Amino acid sequence: AIGVSVGPGSFTGIRIGVSTARALGQVAGLPLIAIPTLETFRFHGEEDDSVLRCAILDARRDQVYGACFLGDETLIPTGPYSLESFMDLLENQVEEKQNSRLVWFGDGILRYKDQLVGRMEQNAWQSQFASENLLYQTAVSGAKLAKERYQKGLLVEYHQLHPEYHRLAEAERKKKEREPKESHLPVKEGVRGDG
């Protein structure tokens, strides 16, 4: 089978990766494995199911793509969040999982480190930032997640694999903003609207 990251991440990078995997899968007749980018951080660093692993990627526009895991349990699902709303969700999880150590992954910590440190100190969380070599998704962690998904039978055919952007691309968002708003006024029968 062929595993490929489906997002979130760079729109262009994800699109190219998924298109390449689909082409290879079609030509070779192999099934594909969709790998959610943030879930790969479950396999970063030491193997310890008591570690609360939170990953945030800088999604720009004052948002992060975030997710949080404890072992194979998803505590905060992958999605776009404001940093504040993600931290509020995390606060509930940390309180619930009191004895867990929290480790941060992803490039979002580079941009938001001061806010993260402030919130962690405010809540007295036992937490740390991943070392530089574990900051980003790696092929090794992607392969480990692909293996797990393969063993669970989470395979798709090439035409079923699609990117998971989690929000509109910048160009699509701007296009939608420029489109005129549709009129919701009822059209009376027999009246033409071109005059």
C-alpha cells in the first residue's frame, strides 16, 4: 500500500502529494492509506502512552491547525482553531488527564511560543516543547501511522483519496468574498427580471 499525508498543511504540497500517490496507486494497482498530518505526531519521540501530545501548525490568519492525542486516543480532533479556543479545549483535557505530561509539536510553537508559555505557566502545566529534530512531521512517524492504519484495514482506492484541507485555500476564500451575494427575494411568476 502507499501512504500519503492528506493534510492539513501547505495546500500546494498536499495537492501534489495526494495527486502523486493517486497516480502511483492507479498504475501499480495498490491501495492507498490516508495519513492525517497532525496524527503522525503520536509517533514522535519516546513511546509513552501517558504523554499528552499536542501539535499545532501555523495556519495563518491568526489560526492554527491543531490536534491533541493521548496514546491512540484523540482528545482534540484535527481542525482550524484560534489559539485561544484551542487552549481552552486543551485546558479541559489537561484537567481531566491530571497525571499526563504535555509535549508540544509543530511549527505553530515557533510563532506562538510566548502565548503558549504564558498559558502553561498560568495553569502550572507539566509541559515542554519538542526538540528541533522532532518539531516537524517526519517520514518515520508517517510510516508508523501508515502501518497502524494498514493493520486496521483503513485502505482506500486511488479515486477515493482526497486532500483534507480543513478550510478554503486563500485564493478560493478571496474568490468567494468577491462573488455577488445572491438575492433571496422571491421571483413573481410572469415578471421578467432583465429590465
